[in-house]
Amino acid sequence: MGNKLYVGNLAYSIRDSDLEQAFSQFGAVSSAKVMMERDTGRSKGFGFVEMGSDAEAQAAISGMNGQPLGGRSVVVNEARPMEPRPPRSGGYGTGRREGGSGYGGGDGGGVAGEGGFRSPYGNPRGGGGGRRGY
């Protein structure tokens, strides 16, 4: 068992110091962090507490799981490693697309958009283009 704990279902008013204070009754708290939204600065409703030892972490799970903190019953369990996520794409499309002329049919070459209306959903009648670049 590790000594890093996940603490969920936190009230939005709970801060790092509140977590540290609540968990310190079970042993030494190495760190306490409430996760915050990057854009708004508001709590995400969960956090992590790192205890001094595995025994203290187990005592904190037993003592805090299901207990009220800030008016809500918190969920406390051993933190799992973060799962790898696929890379995030940078936006819609890739800019210039070549190889077709959109709905206008065309000669199969040139820059997209030449020769007619370009649907973002592809061209059911051929003519190239479509949803490439995703």
C-alpha cells in the first residue's frame, strides 16, 4: 500500500490547509493538495493527501472515509497512478487541405475550396477532400 491518498466528494470551500488539518489527527501529513480548475480557480471537488507512512495512510482511510468534511461525506482511498491519456489535438482541421475541389467536382487537384462549395462533412459525390487531417 502507498501512503498517497485520494480524497473525493470535497465541498468546494475546502482548501489545502483544511485537508491537512483533518488528516493530521491520523499522523504526519507530508502534503495536502486540493485540485483546482486552471481557468476559474475553483475547486474540482477532489484532492490528494500524502501521509508520513503506510500505517498512517491506512489509519486515515479507516478514520476519514465516509466522514463529513465541510458538510459533505468524503471518499478516501489509496491514490492510483494517473492513467496515460492520448495527446490532445490542437484544433479543428489542419489549415490547407489539398487534393480536391469540394462540392464543385473539379480536376482532383489544387487547393481545397477551388471550384465550389466546401462542406466540412465531406463530399458524397467524390471530388476529394472530406474530413482528412483528423
